[in-house]
Amino acid sequence: DYMREFELNDPEHPYALEAGAMPYSSMSATILSRDGRAELGLGSPGSRRIISAVIQVISNWVDAGMAIDAAVAAPRMHVVPENRHLLFEQEVPEAVLLRQLEESGFRVFKPFTSFDRGGLSPYFGGVHALGRRAPGNWQAAADPRRDGYGARTNNNRFRRASCWVSGPDWVCCYLSWLRTRAWSIT
């Protein structure tokens, strides 16, 4: 229910409730490209944690060079700016860093969840992603925090490769490359 994302107490706020207004949304289906060619496609459910989940997977894949399944499954954190909460999925930071964060005004903790998958929590999103490091080498990953699957197929008859991820959270990407055409994202 995104109606709760409207600002009710400040009529000048960008998300103030008024006729024809759009509520705040974190939806961020994302495609990264290099030299005009798609390299990574991803998205996630997770309300306000969508953006932090997606950017952490991107950073794991791009900056740390992780395989797409490892990038998706890596532990996450989330910052709640309004109350300066810093939530960690697994271990809170070392004592020195923890003290520095608390001295900076952050409350650091691991949120309680009644549903846990091997130390991973659906509270921190459910990223589904497609990535490739080399032409034609697409890999699919479904977040182990939520239900879903990743698959890759080759169809030589139509000279295209496709790769997709799907889950009950309605996160689905489909990338196809036709040798006679540029990338199409549908």
C-alpha cells in the first residue's frame, strides 16, 4: 500500500497528498550498459530497502568483481536517514567502526525477523539479476532471501540467447540479442 508514502503534514513537500500526485516509490528496475551493450539487468522488491539492495548488488558485481550469484547473495545493510538507523543483515561492524558510527549519531543494529534463510533476511530485499562478463556468457541469479529461480537458454534457430529470472515477487527481466539487431530490452 503505497498510499502511506504520501506526506500528510507538509503541503510543500514533493510527496504531499493532493489531487493527481504520485506517491514516493523505490521501484528501480535497472540496466547497466557498457559501450552501448547491456551488461547487467536487475530489480528487487523490498519497499524502502529496494534502492540499497540494488546498489549493493551493483557494487558487488562491478567494484568487487563478484559472480552475479555471489553478488546477489552477499550480506546487506540499509540506512534509514530519518532516524539515523543503520541496519545490518548479519554481523554488526567491528568495535572501532561501531563506536565511530554511534558517535556520528547512528543507531546500529540487526533487525529482528521471524523468517531467516541461513542468515539472510527477506527484509533486505529480493534482488533478481542477469549479468554477463563476456559476450554470450549471461548468468542469472535469484536472491536466496526470497523464492525464485534463474535460467539461461540458447536458441540457435532464431540466433538469440535469452536469460531470465522470475519469482513470485513479480521481478522478471528478459534480455535478448539478435545478431542482426542491437540489444532489445523487453
